[in-house]
Amino acid sequence: MTDTSLKIYIVEPDPIFSLVLYRVLYEIKGVSPTDISMFEDGDAFLKNYKYQNEYSIYIINDILPKQSGTKLIQEIRKQDEEGIIYIMTKSNTNQELIFAIGLGADNYFIKSFDLDVFKAIIERKVQRRHTKWN
């Protein structure tokens, strides 16, 4: 990936949890408020999403109003093969997680996850955005 501008997308229907994630992400060195976009449902994301060759991290709830998280994965992958997609889920069945990974998710967070661990994982991805293997 040659362009190293950063974009982080949060797609989460719970407005309070979405703000919590925003605040955690904003604390990461190298992340500015304009790097983070929040959406409450899948339709809002799809209407506003336009891939622009930036380094992208997607944090998507698997259960969303109006579009499923798995549908978003498919739509994102049509435009962005290199972006990093995390699914947030309450499910921990292997079949569902393997299905999401098979569609193009890179990894997942099982709710309720530790926010410090979440921050550390995302921070590492942000730090490595200038390398080919992130």
C-alpha cells in the first residue's frame, strides 16, 4: 500500500458504545478526529463510504440495522482488498467466525472485550501502516 493516510470506520448501532470506541481510538498516537468515521447502521455506512486508497481499518458490529456486518464485509472487499476488517460479535461459535473470516474479515473481537487490548491491537496496526505486512 503506497498511500499511508489513515481512515478508521466504526459501524456500531449503540451510540454510547460507538463513542467509547471513538474515544479509545482517538487516544492512539497518529489518529486524529478526522481519521475516524462513525455509522449507526449498514445503510448509513454504504451511502457514505467511498474508498479513496487510504490505509483503512474497519470495526464493524456483526448485527446491524438495515444491513448485516457480513454484507458490509462483502461490499468493502469489492473496493478495498488491503484494508483491515474487524468484526465485533457476541457470538463465539467457530462456524460464524469462520464464515466472517471467509468473507474477508481479518479478525474479530468477542463482546464484551477488554478496551485496553482493543486499543493495543489497533494501535499496532496504525503504527505499522507504512509497512507492506501490517
